[in-house]
Amino acid sequence: RITNKISITMFRTIALLASFIGAAAFAPAGRVATSSALKMGFEDALGAQPPLGFWDPLGLLKDADQERFDRLRTVETKHGRISMLAILGHLVTTAGYRVPLGPNEVKTGLAVFDTLPTSGLAVTFGTIGLIELGFAQVKEEIEANCEENYPDFTVDRRKAVELNNGRAAQMGILALMVHEKLDNNPYIINSLLGAP
């Protein structure tokens, strides 16, 4: 009983500290940035939006050219799209829906790797590989077709919204995985509100 109270107190303390750290990440910096990446002209790139503007804390774009920037932006967009699908998949499978392909006794979230048969993992990774290879070959064609047939979807504002949604989804799926590993409850809001 005492151990449980200590665990709850520790959990709440860590959650409080994490919220302060998260808030600090969005606070404006008190110093003037002198990175050479800012001098390269990337500060006006799509996705450099308030409140952070252009943000490269790891210096990945230091002394980078436009080709390097475009490659990193493509990777960021791809990972954002994957994360948005991962969030959707997590919500759908947690709600109890499964692909109707035989017995579905697999768990949700990261626990799926404990219960999914090897053949299921092979099909999953094979499908991901085929999508990755196939998309890389037709990416330019798809983008040109979208710009021609759906001009409203390809304006800079829509692309910026996709970037921000992808960034949020990347943080969201990371949080779901961390919370699932901490206490097997990815939806921390449920325990905070007393829901099952």
C-alpha cells in the first residue's frame, strides 16, 4: 500500500517535471542565434513558423546546402506521415478493431510484438518495405499529379499544416510508447481522470 502511494507520488512528480521541460522547449531563447545554418537562408523555409521559427538545435544543417535541406525535409515529412498513421492505428486497435484476416488474438500497441506470429511480422515489414520502395519511385509523379488536379491541397499553408501535424504526431506516438512501457497505460489521461 505504501509502495503504491510512493509510486503514484513519483509518477506525478515526473509528469510535472516533464510538463515543465516540455513548456521550456517552446519558450523563446534569451540569446541571439549565431549558427551558420541561419545564414544559409533556411530560416524562411516552409515549416519555420512561430513560436520557434527556424530551429536546428542539433546543428544538422550547419554548413548544409539546399540538397541536404531538401533530403531532411523529405525525411521529416515521411516520418510525420508514418506517425500520423501510427496514432490512427493505435487508436483504432485500442478501440478493438482488427484486420479481418483470420484469428486476431494479438494485443494492441507495443505488446503486439509479443503476440503477433512471425508470419504476421514478416507481412508487416514486407508491406512497409514495398510501400517505401514504391513511393520513392513514383514520388515526383504523385506530387505533380496532386498539384495539377488538387491545387488547393498543395499550397504552402497546407504543406505547413501537414508538417506541424506530422511533428505533433511524432511526439504523440513517442509519448504513447513511453507511457505504455512505463505502466502499460498509453492513455495517461484515463488514469488521471479515474477512467478505466
